[in-house]
Amino acid sequence: MKLTTRLHPNNVEPTLSSIISLSGVTKLYSGFRALDDVSLEIESGITGLLGPNGSGKSTLIKSLLGLVRNQQGTGTVLNLQWPNQVREIRDRVGYLPEDDCYIAGLTGIEAVAFMANLSGLPKTEGLRRAHEITDFCDIGEEKYRSVEAYSTGMRQKLKFAQALVHDPPFLILDEPTTGLDPDQREAMLRRIRTLARDHGKSILLSTHILPDVKAVCDQVVILARGKVRVFDSIKNLSKPAEPTLNVMVYGDKDAFLSELTEEGYTVTTKADGALKIIGISTDQVSSIWEIAASTGTSIRRLAPAQNSLEEIFFQAVSASEPR
Amino acid sequence: MPVHDLGYRNWGGKRNHHLIRPLFVARSGITLIWRRRMLKLLLLVAWLPIAIPAIGIFCFEQGLTDESYRRFIVQTLRGPMERPDLAMQMLEDPVSIRHEVWSALILGFFRVPQLYSMVLLIGLIAPLLISYDLRSKAYLQYFSRPLSTNEYIVGKSAVIWFFLGMITTLPGLVVYLLGVLLSPELSVVSTTWDIPLRILMASVALIIPTTALAISYSACTVENRYASFAWFATWIMGSVAYQILTNIPRMGRGRRNAIDVDTERWLLVSPYHTLGKVETWIFGLDTGESSVWPAVFILIAISVIGTLFVRSRLIARLSV
């Protein structure tokens, strides 16, 4: 599905071409299909990569970077041929791995500067840039401590700094908020938003945490059992298949409900007690008010319903389960 | 929070060529190892034996004009250095054996103190290089950058090359320089000019295969102590096996026939003696009857197979 290109504030224009375009990517682990004919076309912006454990998210990310070898599949990443130009791709991608990986013995600032040097930044420039990025990532004076002594949250921030130090146009973040406290998590999401909105970076955000995706992502890919189950913008996904209203009433709810049913509306009751009226557009709202008046109930809240990301996720995952 | 929070700023400078990147891998490894006090001490101790060949060369040069020094050199050549032929020539025409004596002294320096230092030094540092990266999954950090497996191997090997150069090549060259400076006249250079080249060649013969062997052990396991154990076991067991294989026939034939035992037949079982054969040949002092080429072939095979093994281990990690 082709997504519309979003415009960013501050006149940073996204590229019109795809960041990732994959076709038929298949990865087998001893016969098990970790990725099964995955085809994607992701454009600039922040893309959430969702899926239950073992759905193939990390395998897809490692495939993009050539850290695992795929049996099938071709495509482009940042207009570079994948997998033939994987080294050039690594040059232009910042990767935050899910694994707790670090170079033992280095201090935080050395670890970031080292990654800068490996990405081609000259020695002094790499160190200067490492200081700048560790400040941006709020690592503070901890950067002078050995990474082995870092907490999980600090290591996440350090990995984020390492991913960012060479100023890549595309970031792949695998579970970036894992191990962060609520404040730090919010700060991390703010940084991600800043990078995408103000600096034109494209970001692939793999996570289990649905509120994180809702907070920052423009589009979402849901993987389950190695296949792409859902791929669309959050805006499109949030729209229900039929126009639907959520109504919260005060008074005789049963009378209001039976009157709606008599009028031919399909109504369900949600867990929080609100009524979900399916197949009603906003221009038919006046009839709802009239029914409420006739049944002596008052409407406390009335709003167009949206699919929640949780619903979308669970539907996609349950549809992939073998029966 | 820094005093001046600059926020995020884009970077658009010129990047280094990718061939330079292994140097950063090497520099990082050297920096990490340099922080270990034990290794600094070992490096210091490894330089102390430099005095032995330097004093030997000084005594030899003095012995050309001074009878007491000459007697000392003759006794040394007959005794510890086991070269009675040179001792005879020292009495007849000492200038003609200058090259051989200098080479023998420097070779002795390479063969005994520096080889032991090398075994100890590599045993302490090499397992830290790749097995640590495998255990801490740091290889994901390396290979998410535009770094090939070959560049990674070169970078890691360069750490060992650096430290081995520090305890073999550099002191060897310093010994030569000291020898020249302690000689009565600088004309000695005209007869010994090739010794620095031989030192470099002997260093290469020592450094390349031992590094390949050490990093292949390091790549075998995520437990660096196993890699250390395998490294020391290779040297100790090899030497023990060589001693047993060469001494048992001697004991069987009795002391009178000991000279008939072919000690070179079994030297390939011991890395120490294989290296010794090649280094002796490089310094032009090989008096053995057997060819040096099997030993050279073994060292080349260790270098190639060791490097290919490391490469395959890394690729296997990235090709799961």
C-alpha cells in the first residue's frame, strides 16, 4: 500500500523516494520461516514496526543491515541496492540494537567516539561529535564512566548516541525505550520526534510498546509469524471500516438503546459502558439527540469512534494464528 | 545538562577512507590493553633482557683489541652459546666472525627471553580481543558500521602486532643500534648492515603465525580463559612432546651415541622449535641438516588457516 508523503514542519522536506523498498524477503532458521515473503515500501517519516515476540522484527532489521543472511529477497534501502550494497547502507544508517551489546572497558564517550571513527569521522571530529551527541542524549557526566558500570537505561541512551553520532539520514531503533523510566522514556520519544520533524530523519522504530508507536509514528507495519499483516498510516488505520460514534449517556440507557435498535442502528456496548453506534455518519447526529430527548436520557459525550492501535494489533496477530 | 545545550546538529564533514577504519579498531584495542597495569609491567620486564646481547656485542668489539674480553667471549661461545667453531675463529681471526657473533647474540635474544615474553603477553591479551566481543555482542556494534570482517580481523590482529613489535622488533633493533654505538668504530655497519633486515624478517616470521593462532583461539569461544588455556597448552605441550620424542631415543642408545639422534625430525610438533628453526635460518645460522621449508610451510599454514578460521567464525555469527 502506498502511503502519502507527509510534510514536516520547519520546511525540512522529506525525500519523495522510498526509504525502504523490499520484495519477497524470506529468512529461514533451520526450516522455520522467520520472514516469509516480506514486501514493504516505507517512505520517510517515523515508521513503527510492531509484532509479538518471534514475529520477525529483529530479523527484518538485521537483514536490512546484512547482519543475517537471507535466502531470498531484493530491494533498495536509501536508494542503494539491497543486499548487494549492504556496506554502503550501513554507512548511512544508524542502528540501535535490541541486544545489550557494548565494547568492554571503554568509557561512554570513548564508545561513542569509537563508533564515529568506525563510520569514517576523523579522530578529533569524532570526539567532538561524540561530546555533542552525548549531551543531546542527556548522558551527562556519566559519559566518563566505563560502560560496564552503566544501568540498562544508560546503556539504551548510549546505544542511541552511538546510532546517531555519524548523523545518518535513516535510524533503525530496535526497542529504544526498553529499560527507561517514564521520564526518560518520554525524553527518548521527544528526541525521536525532534530528529524526524526538525532534522528530516527517517526512523524505523521497532517496539512492543504500543503507546510509543502511537506517540511518535506516522505509519505502522505489523509483522506476525514472519508476514506483514498490516501496513498503513496510523491515520488510515484509526478510521473504522464504517462511520461509528461513541456515545456516553446518563439516565435510562436501556430505553435509549432499544430506541436506537428500533430505528435500525447497530449498537454495541463497550467495556467502559459507552455505546458504540455503527454505521452512522456525523450528519445523522441530530437523530441521536432526538432519540435521547424522547427517552429522557442525556448525552454526556458523543464523538466519532477510532480504532485503537491495540485493537488493530490484536486483530492482526489473532488473524495470523493457526486455527 | 551541559551549560550550552546545542541540541541536535547535523554533521556534514568529510569521512575517512574505509581502509583507515581498521586502524581505529586497532587503536581502541591497544588503548584498552594499555590500561592494564600487569601488561605494562610485563612490557617493562620484556625489555630488560636487551642488556644481555648489548653487553655481548660490546665485549666482542672490545675483545678485538683487549685480551681479557677476548677470553670471556671465547668461553661464552664454547659454553652457553654452544658454538666451539666460532670460539676457534675468535682466537684466529675475530673480525671475520663479527656478523655471525652479532647475529647469534640477537637470535639468542629472540629465541629465549623474547619468545617466552611473547607467549606470556599474547596469552594475556589475545583472548580479550575477539572472545570478549563475542560475549558482549560487541560484534553487532562493529558490523552495523561499514566494516568488513577482513578489516575487523586486521584491526584486531594489529593490536597483537603492535605489542609483539614492542617486545621483539623494537628491542632487537635497539640492540643492533646499541651494538653499533658501543663499537670502537662505525665501520662495523659495513659488515652488519643486513642484521636489521633479518630482525624485521624474524619478527614477521614470529608475529604473523602466532597472531593468527592466538586470534583463532580467541574466536573459538566466548570464554577468554578457555582461549588462554588453549594458547598456553599449545606451547607447553608442543615443547614437552618435542623433548620426549627427542630424549627417549637418546636414553635408549646411551649417552655415547646421543649425537646420532635426529633432533630435527620432531621439531614440527613444537611451535617453539618450529619458530626457532625458521628464525635461525633467517639469521643465517642454521647448521641443521634438515630443510627449513617444512617449518616455513607449517608457519604459513598456521597463518592462513588461523585467519580463515577466524573469518569463518565471524561470518557464521552474521549468517545465522
